[in-house]
Amino acid sequence: MLIKTISVGQLETNCYVVTDETSLDCAVIDPGDESNTILDYLEQNRLRCRAVLLTHGHFDHVGAVEALAEETGARVYLNREDDAETRRDLHFPLHLPENGEYYADGDRVEIGSLRFEVIGTPGHTPGGVTLRCQDALFTGDTLFRGSCGRTDLPGGDTEELLRSLKRICSLEGDFEVYPGHMDCSTLARERLFNYYCRLAANS
Ligand SMILES: [Zn+2]
């Protein structure tokens, strides 16, 4: 598994390209903006984008979804709770494309030899998910290095976010944490030093 981080857009969203190096199939997580930059990377490395996986529906995570899906034919996955049809709010602009699929807690998406497990982690948004693949967790705006996502936007819920953090931190073993913004971390580090994780663990 090869993970490439591409920082996109004004809010510097982390878009991740996760590749099965054997088949060169890949998934793109949260293409928030700059579709050309992402497509260039795919082309230069001869990758076949099989899926666009979204951690949530906020505009800064979905801005390049349509362009990417159109260019590559990849299937788009989103939780129904964050779809524009459900939320009807400017923060959630994405209507799932026709060949898209809603996914939810417990679902799996297979890309080449990679298996992504969907963990429902609402709170930052109602349809927020964390994606687990091997020893990597893509936490979107639920868990950041030393911090967590805001809950003051429409659909946000602090109690729910804390429950989601508790669930993530309760996963067995250690993981690399790839958040939706800012630097990567490890789950062990966040369990120890992240105030919100500690708060969540004790709640
Ligand atoms: Zn967000």
C-alpha cells in the first residue's frame, strides 16, 4: 500500500491517493479541490482510480469529486447523511453521481488487494466516517493531530463527536492516522496526548 498526500484548496485539505502497488489500482480519498493536480499524479504514475471515498460531505473535501469521477469513471462513495439531497445546506454541496453509492458503518470497499472498512464517526457532520485500511486510519475532520473537528457547523454534535473519538481510540493496536487537515499522527500518540481523546475516553 502506497499513500500519497496531496494538499488541495484554500483550506489545505489532505487528499490521499491510496494505491495497491501490485495492480496500480487506487482510491482517492477526499478530493477537495485541484482536480488537475490529482489527475496529473494519477497519470504520471499510471494509476487506475477505482473509487473516490469521502470521509464527509463538506465542500472543502468534495470540490474535485465530479471532475475526478468524470475523468476516471471511478465510483463515488459517501454517507447518505452528508448528501446535498439529505442536508440541503450550503456546507454540503455534493449530490452523489448516478453511479455513486452510499456507504455506512460496517461496509467495505475493495480496491485491488486493498480493503477499506467504513467506521461511522458522526459528530463533525452527521454522515462522517473514518476509513480503515490495513494499519492506516483516514479520519477526515473527526480526529486531527492534537485536536478534533469543529461541531459548530450545521449538523455538528459535540456529544456524538466525543463518542466517535472514543470509538476510534478503542480500536485495538496502533494505527497511522491520516486526518483531513494538517499533519499525520499515530493513534498511540493521540490516545496519550490529544486532550479530546482523553476527554472522550473518560466520558
Ligand atoms: Zn469538514
